[in-house]
Amino acid sequence: MVLLIDSTILIVTLLIFVLTWSVLSTQLLNFVESFFTNSINLGVWLLAISFIIAFVIYISYFVFFEPLWFGQTSSKRFAEIRVVRDDGILIRLQQATLPTYLMLNNNS
């Protein structure tokens, strides 16, 4: 249940980003093409930047929400569970980064 809510939030966030980015990058490409004749590389750069930003959004959801919201993402807050260390202390940024990295490697 918690993973489903987190995945839904991430998908909606990424869709909003993709729609916004596509509108802005199209406008930027049209603007630049009116001044320069060789703007083919700009489209490739904008695509690369969009992939980097999407990756940062995906990673930062888990890495930053858990330490900042006392061990909870929004779905964990809904389910009233939190991530803590073995000794019961709330996790910090270092402890939130490793499970996210392992989750990325496990999905690929």
C-alpha cells in the first residue's frame, strides 16, 4: 500500500515535470531557431537535461523526505509508519541514501 502511494506520487510528479519541460523546451527551441540556423544540438542537450532532472526528482523523493519528515514519506505518514535506525533514532541523510541506491540497483 505504501509503495503504491509513493509510486503514484512519483509518477504524477514526473508527468507534471515532463509536460512542463516539453512545453518550455519547445518554446525555447522555437525561440533559438529564430536566431540561429544550427540549433540541432540544443534539442539533444535539453533531452539530456530533462533525464538528469527526472532522475534527481526520483532519487530526492526518498532521500530527502525521510530525513526531513522524521523518517516518513507522504505515504508512510498516511500509514503512520516511519524509518528508524536499529537503536530507535531517526535516520539522517546518510542512512536514507543507501536504501534508495539499493532500490535503484534492485529494479534494474
